[in-house]
Amino acid sequence: MFDHVTVLLNEAVEGLNVKEDGIYVDCTLGGAGHSCEILKRLTTGHLYCFDQDQTAIIAAKKRLDKIGDNYTIIYSNFVNIKTKYIDCFAKNLQAKLFFFNLKLTTHQRFSFLHPSL
């Protein structure tokens, strides 16, 4: 069993001013208190979570799964954020570049400033 008390939950999450389409990283997932609150506010955004405690990860995954699926748990210490997060980000970037290439090769209009074009 995993017990965890989240400290400064509201203050921390409100201070982030979470955007529904933003990308966020929780460097210390733990019991997922902060991550759950962030995930509740995301629609098209994504949350990356770091932890190296397998027991905490299992408990956190159960909590996060009840909220959404737009998160990735990275089984690693956050000191590895540079390599681990870049790996995850690169995979998402490849998918976005594929979409961008598809738009260009099918002669559809594309704009970063006006996605509806």
C-alpha cells in the first residue's frame, strides 16, 4: 500500500496557471497529487511524470487513469530529465512533423498562427 499526503496542492497548481493545451512535467510524481490536478485541467495538453519508485508509480497510475490518458510516466530519476524528456518530446515532435509534411504534400493550407487554415 502507498500512502501519500500532497502538500500545498492548490497553491502549487494554481501557481502554474495550467493551460489546457500545455505540456507539463512533474519531476517527482510520488502519489500523483499535483499530477492529478494538472491532468484534470488538460484537454489537448500532455503531462510527463518522473519517478523511480515502482510502488509509487503503480499507485499514481491508478489515480491518473481515472482522469485521462494524456500523460506519460517516465521510470527514472528527474536528474535524467534532459535525456528522458527529450526522448519523449522527440517522439511527439516526429508525429507532429509527419502531420505537417502530410499537409504540405497534399497541398492543403497550413498555418501555425491559424490552425483552421
